[in-house]
Amino acid sequence: MKFVKTIFAVFALTLLGATLATGARADQWNKKTVMTFSETIEIPGQILPAGTYTFVLLDSPADRHIVQIFNADGTHIIATILAINNYRLTPTGDTVVKFAERAGDNPEALKAWFYPGDNFGQEFVYPKQRALQLAAVVKEPVLALATDTDDLKTASIVAVTPEGESVRITFEAPQELSRYIAPKGSVALDGVSLTVNAVPAPGRIQVALIPYTREQTTLGALAPGDRVQVEGDLIGKVVRQLVAERGASGAA
């Protein structure tokens, strides 16, 4: 019995030491990483106060590199950030890379995020004006948006209806986005890629959540009146562009 207690104590201390050493907890699925910052930190578009945050790689139907930042327990989304692949020769347990310099007392700016042990990570893309300012300070190129993007919109949850083991979610999509959403197509809610079950009315979209999706994502806690980040199907955007170009060439 004493031997068992000793083994348990050693295991507990080892686990605690590993947690303190890395300063982050990570999951292989969607690269979920929980990080604590002791000082304010800058991310594209805003300043985060000191605290604990959850970083997640969004499962986007558009196959883009998009990072979402949530609060500590992952129940509230704080930011959605566009990114591109970043590479480091030697993988380490470090999860974030900061720019080497900062102006005066300004918060440090995050340059990239890596899942612990990975060579490939996500380098953040800053708004154009802010990227120019950072580049002048840090003396290195900073990724910038050519223009402000409005691809990522929010939608209001209209109804949550249980159907056997699944739950049907009905939401009101923005007009500029609903044109790209069609039955059996794809749509992403808060970073989770789903199949569109039905479009019962213009702008009204319905998707189904199976038990696994409800348990493994924050969508299981949705209620009428909540707002979610929504992204349309890239294929729909491409088709619409091709049709518009064909119409323009026909008119000419």
C-alpha cells in the first residue's frame, strides 16, 4: 500500500511539473492550446488583458488558416484571426512567438502561434495600417491584409429544436452571406464545419448537431438569441464569381 501511495505521489508531481514547465495545455484535435499571459498582449485588431486564453485552429470549409481565441474555458469567442503557414526548424514547447521589439510601453505583439512540438504554425495577419506601424518598430516584415476583410460574419440563433439524439439549429444569416449557403452545402459556425440541412426561408439556415458535435464543441450550449461567427461555403463564392464573369462577357 505504501508503495502504491509513493508511485501515485511521484506521478502527481511529474504531471504538475510538466504543466508548470510548458505553461500551456494542448490537444491534438484542432490544435487547442490553453495559454496564460502575465501581461497585456496585442493580437490583430485588439489588445488582450493579462489572463488565460484558449487558441483553436478553425475548421473552415474555405480551407483557410484561421485562428480563433476564446476565454479560458472556451465558452466565449474573443477574436477570429486570419493567418498563413509559418515554419520553424526546431520544434519546441513554446506556443507563441512575439515580435522582438515594441514601441515604448506598448504591449508585446504576437507574431505566430505554434502547437507544442510542431514545426508548422500560424503566422498572424495584421490590418494593413497596423502592420506598417509594427514593421517600422520591429524592423522586419509583418503580414498585412490588402484590405479589411468582412468574410467572417455573425448570425443570430433563432431556434434550438431537439430531434431524437440530434439537435436542429436554426439561425438567421446575414444577407450578404446567405447567398452563398445552399442545402447540402457547407457552413461553419464558431469554427465548426457543418452540413446545411435546409433553407426553409430566405436567410433562415438549418443545421443538425449530432451528439459528438454537441459534446466536443461549444455549439452544444447554444440557445435562441445567442450569436455565432458564421462563414459561408467557398465553392458557392467561386460559382457566383464565375456566373458573374460569364454574364459580363456575354453582355460584351
